[in-house]
Amino acid sequence: MKRSWISFLILLFSISQFCEGQTSNLDSLKTLLETAVEDTNKVNTLIAICQQEYRQTPVDAVFYGHEALDLSEKLNYQNGMALANKFIGLGYYFQGDYWETINHWQQSLSSYETINDKVGISNILNNIGAVYWAEGDDIRALEYYLRSLKAAEQTTDTLRIVTVSLNIGTIYLKKESTHSQAQEYYLAALPLIESLGDHDAEGTATVNLGEIYYGKGTLDTALHSDNALYLDTALYYYERSLEAFKQSSAGNVPFAMTCIGKVYMQREEYALAIEIQKEAYEIALMSEAKLDMTTSLLGLAETYVQQGDIVSSILTYKKAEKTAEEIGARNELRAAYEGLASSYEKFADYNNAFMYQKLLTDIKDTLYLADNDRKLQSMQFNHELEKREGQIELLTTDKALQDAIIQKQKFVKNAFIIGFILIMMVAFQTLRSYFRKVKTNKILDQQKDEIETLVLNILPAEVATELRAEGSATPRSYESVSVLFTDFKGFTKIASGLAPKDLVAELNDFFIAFDEISVRNNLEKIKTIGDAYMCAGGIPTSNDSHPFDTVKAGLEMQAYMDKTNKIRESKGQQEWGLRVGIHTGPVVAGVVGKKKFAYDIWGNAVNIASRMESSGEA
């Protein structure tokens, strides 16, 4: 049920020096532009237009930003260059082009550093950190946030110090091992928040402090007295966050109430917990805040479980499941599935328990793949960024070389020594660029290897190579392929007598062993469906030994199960009867799907092997 609060990651984009207080109408600004003289006032007008355009029409903001940048460079107006690059970056940010965003914000940062504008430096560093955070690169995000905080602390800008402190705390909050650092930053920010009277920031900081102390209070390793103290502290911060959110426009009241309810649940004050969690749900329902509705229902269901009211917990989890499905809240849906699997098991309804355990496994796989996708996107983002940095470095080197040649031609008669020094500087810069390029290429190669490993876990090597080269994989016909199917006789009866977790654990052990046997016998695993396992020989690379390989693999699987069943029999456990079906014939193989690739085979050989397996004896 834990939900991170990240209300301040991208907050201070449009606040900056002379742009503050700009209230002119957009049309009036454009009219003023028509008669403007080519001076800093025109730059300011162009940037004021950018400030009003970047959210609704970011393409226009980029256009006007470049006009402001060109004029600022002509006038050598560093503040204008800083602001122009900042708003150009914002325009690209709202178009989803993060590479151009970073590029222009780095240029903005350079201008701010030139004029030693600590507020501007802190603002841009915070924004760059926010982009890296959005791309899943917490390490780089934290690096920029810490630099931003250092700059902000050299100013009197309290709001900026609060913003960056909360961002740093949010990153540290993601891992239990760094909760103490998160706590440090939240506590440091609280007095500043109080001086600002910012209720939304106060609610964010205190609810996250409550989460930290709640986590400490529910550790099994803590002393009972420590648990009580931690829970009391968590309740204090949760109640403080509730009061703050009631005075803000953020709409986070139901979540704070749900957090308070879970503290009462841990104290075994179930009536109070249920009362406040129901109230949280009603408030969320009135504002149609479906995520808060789901969160409060999950908290209420958990309280029913702890109280021993399993029927009510099932009904409430079902309600949470429906709401989570409506909004596509996968993390909350996972919590609902987990709660339903556990509750049905306690209720001795093993069919439903198994069904929800299966749904839980599926959604965990989905979330795992989504996490891998985010990692791939982050690696690709960093790859592209490093490549562009390399290109910029090469362009910089080329420009320096050209300048050196021109300088040499101009002063060759009376400035030989100066020309020689310039050439040496260029040589040094080129050498430095070379070593940096070598380092960059090494990093890119490592990232490429990581991507390659992820792809090969999903597809055969030949198919993956074709996908990379062509963008698609052509289905192939094979004249002779041996297909092997297995399943377990009486699986439904066996499943009904096992707890869902035990059932999945046993199937996992069997299929890991089958995977090893398949690899050892040169077979390609195709898929698993329920208790069925499918693999094939002679694909994706044809060979003449596949009938022998497949039969040998089937015998090894039977031998493995015989050995396993003897051990189970000695322990008084039920045996698993393995059925195997093998058939050789022509098939078609290829990749199906667009976003989630799957390698599969089709043909009569597949159907016959499946029927042989289902008709066989264990």
C-alpha cells in the first residue's frame, strides 16, 4: 500500500528573475515585439512569450526561445542566454525530447555559472536531476540534486532549498537502507517549510517521515517497546500531514487518513482503524479520486484480515481489485491479488486462492518486464546522451583547430611563439577528447552487452539478430522438427491439496530442471502453460540429431521425476506423474506480438505431440 510522494520534482521551471510578475497578455506581448528594438528589452519580451507558451504550445516556445537566444548571443547578454536556453529546454521537455532538454539546460547552466547566478544554477541543476529521475537514473538525479542544494544554500531562496531537499529525500526513501538519509533531509526541510507556510510541502515531508517510522515500527527484529515508540512517532507525523493536506489544494487527505488507519491496525485498535479507513474511502469517493479509493480499500481489507474477518476482507479486496483495474493501477492491483490469494487460502477456498496466486504471478511478471523496459529506456537515453556529448566534443575540437590555424596565419610573422602554444593547446584538447571518447565507447559497449543479454533471455540468438537487422523476424518453415510436450497427470487434484505458494514453488523446481535438460540436449524451450512444458529440437538451427536429442531429453525428464517421486514417497508426500508426448514433423516457427515478443511454433506435429502427451500414461 506504500505510495511515494513526489510533489516537488519539477516545480521551479518558470520562476526566474525578471520573468517574475509577468502578467502581460500573450497577444499584447507579440504586438510589442513587432516594434521592439534589438536590445535586451526585446530579449525579455521574447522570453516572457516563451514563459506563457511552453506548456500549451511548446513548439512555439522553442521558436521564440531560439530568437531570444540568437539576439542574446549577438548582445553578449548572458542572463538572456541562460533564460532562453532554459525555456527552449522546457519546450523540448513538454514535447518529450529529453536529449534536447538536457542539451539546452546544460548551456543554460553554463551561462548562469558565468554570471555566478546561484539561484539560476540551483534551478537548472534541480531540473536536470528531475529529468534523470524521470528516466530512472536515480544516481545521476541524486548527483544533480545535491549540487542544486549546495548552490541553493548559498542564497536566501528558502523555497528552492525546500524543493531540492524533498527531492533528495524522495530518492533516499526508495530504499530501506537509505531511510536514515531521507529522514535527515525531511527533518531539515520542515522548519523552512513552516516559515513558508507551504501546507502541501509540509504534508509531503511529514507523510514520508510517517512512512519511515512506520517501517521501523513493523520490523520483526525490533523490540516490542521500540515498535510502540516508532508507531507513536509515525502516527504523530501522519496526523500532522493530515492537518497540512486539509489546508492545501493537493487533495491528499484520503491517503493520510489511510496511513493513520494502518497505525491503529498495528496497535490492534481495529474499530478505530476501520472507522478512519472507511472515512478515507468516502472522501476519495466524493472527489472521484480512484487511486485514493483503491489505497483506502486495500488498507481497510488488510485491517479486516488482521481482525480475523476474512469474509469482509475478501469483499473489500474485490472492490479494490475492480477500482484498480478501472485506472490501470498495476501496483495496487498486485496488492489486491496478493490479499485475495491469502484470504481465500485462509477461507479454505483453494480454487480461488490458486486463481489469484496465478494472477499475482502474472502481474509480477508484467511489472518485472515493465521495470526491464524502463531500464532499457534509461540505458538507451544515456547511450544517446553520451553519443551526443561525444559529437559536441568533436565539434568543439574541430572549431578549436580552425581557430588555431586562423590565428597562426594572422600572426605567423611576429607571433610564432603564440602560434606554437595554441597548437600545443589544440593537441592537448584532441588527446583529451580521444581518451574521453575511448571511455565513452567502453561504457556504450557495456550497455550494449546488457541490452543483448536481456534480448537473448526472450528470443533465440538467430531471431534476435534478424530483429535487430531488419526490424522484424520472418517466419520459417522446417521440414523436420521434434516437438516434446509434458504435463502432470491429475494436476488439478494435486493442486487442490497444496497451498498456492507451495504449488508454484514445486512447478518452478520441475521446470528449472526441464530447462537444464533441454539445454543439455540442444533443444529450444518454447513456453510453459499451467503445468504443461513445451520444447523442440531442430530449431531455430536445423540438425539431423533432433529426434534422438528429443527422446533422450524425454527419458531424462522421466528419470528426474522418478528420482524426485522416490524422495517424496520416503517423506509421505504425494507423487507427481509425468506424461510425455513426442512427435516429429514439419512446423512453422516465428515471432508473435509487438510490444512483448514471443517465439512460437505451429503445425500438425505440434498438435499430434500435444495429443500424444494428453493421451499418455504417467
